Amino acid sequence: MNNFIEKGFMYGFVIGITLALIFVPYKTVTYMSGGVTTTGYKEITEYIINVLRVSFSSGVIASTISLALYKKRKTKN
């Protein structure tokens, strides 16, 4: 059982990292009057913490799903 849940967490964590790298914004663009734009970049540590937060959350969700699937499969037998 533990191995099944650990695999679910690891797969969810890896998938979460890849999705977070794609969708977590690392810069903010502000449009001002007169057609002027300013671009602000996040610090690398702040960006990494945001990516890890999303990855850890997806890992927890995946382990919860794998636990539910394991229980469902076990009661089926």
C-alpha cells in the first residue's frame, strides 16, 4: 500500500513540476498610460518556492487519488 501511494505522490510531484514550470509566471507586465509598459521579474528564490509549492500540492492530490484507487481496488477483490 505504501509503495502505491509513494509512487502516486512522486508521479504527481514530477507532473506538477513540469506544469508549474510552464504556467507559473516569472514576470509581471504592467501597462501604463501612454503606451508605456513596465516589466518586473520575480526573484529566483521566490519563483522556485512557487514552483515547489504547486508541485507539492499536486503530489498530495495525486497521493490522495492513489489511496482512493487502492482502497477501491482492494474492496473489489
